[in-house]
Amino acid sequence: MKDMIKPKYELLPEEANLRKAEKEGLVVIYPKEDQLFLDIDTEEQFQEFKARWDQLSLFDIFKEYYSLPSKSGLPHRHIVVNLHHKYSSIQRIAMQAILNSDCRKEIISMLRLVTYKEPIVFFQPKE
């Protein structure tokens, strides 16, 4: 039998997910309706994000972005994108995927749409 790979993301009930974050000493951050939260895991993924950003900046959707350190450290990073307008959760998840956010995170976000108040979330280390 092959060794099971522990998934990076789990689809836990919302309350269990919040308890797990607290137990691990993480702060839960939710986006505004005019923000995207991207999860970038490699330098290559970050370079692809920047290339897509340059291509899509022709459309008047994105204002600017900034990067937050991930609990895993570089090259892992969280990117917050500020938008010109408010969008629904499903629209923001689609934009995150288009900008090259981790596909597993975005699939979990899609599944969370059914049961979570806010399906898009970052777990950041406490400062």
C-alpha cells in the first residue's frame, strides 16, 4: 500500500477549522468584498502570478497587491490583491485561480461556498 500524502488543505467544518487555527497559534483573516487572497507556494508560481498580473492589468479590475509571509516561510507567500469594485465570493475565487493561486486552496474555497459564511480565508502567524 502506498504511503498516504497528508493534504495541505482540509475541508473541515468552519468551527473546527477556526479551533485548529487557534490551537496552532494562527490568526484568521477574512477578505473584504473588494479583495483577493492568493496562496503562492513556489518562486515559479510567484513569477507566473506577476506575468498574469501584467497581462490582466489592462482590465480595470485590480488596484494593487502586497505580499504577506506565509507560516511556512519563503518561497511560500500570501498575496492580497485590492480590487476596484466589490465581487461575490465565487467571482473572487475564480479571479484568484486565474492569477495562479494554489489550485487546492481554490478548490477547497469552492467547496466551502456551501457551508462557510466566508469561504476565502488566510491563516497567518500571530505577530
